[in-house]
Amino acid sequence: MSDFIHFLLVFNRTSGELISIDSFEEQDLATSALSVSERSHEGDEQIEVVLISADSIDTLKKTHGHYFSGVEVKPDYNKLLNA
């Protein structure tokens, strides 16, 4: 098992809104979810779908803060524990 959590973010470039954030402990599940999300937003130039690995949500906010500008995102720790 990795020490990293894989975060799937869906971001609206136009509005600057973080539409959703999901977290996964298993990389295979994360990449599968990434593929599904990319397909569901295919052709929408306003939407950015990214998968970023980090040791915590706090690190993610520090390294990729532009996704969280003006948005308070609280991680779902139950999801993290049960992923």
C-alpha cells in the first residue's frame, strides 16, 4: 500500500469552482474513476479533470492551491478510510 492518497478533482476553469473532489487509496480505482470522469466531461473545454497524488489534503492544497482558491473543501475521512 502506498503512503499517497489519489485525489480526483473536477475543476471549472471559467468560474474557478472546484466542482468535485474524490479520494482513493488504490491507484487502480483512481485511474478508473479518472477515465470515467474524463469521458463524462469530454469536449467541455471549461472543465479540467485531474488526478493528483499527495500524502494529505493539506499537502494538495499547498501544492495545487489554485484549485482551492476561495473554496473550503473538507475531506471525507470515511471515504478515505473505506476506499
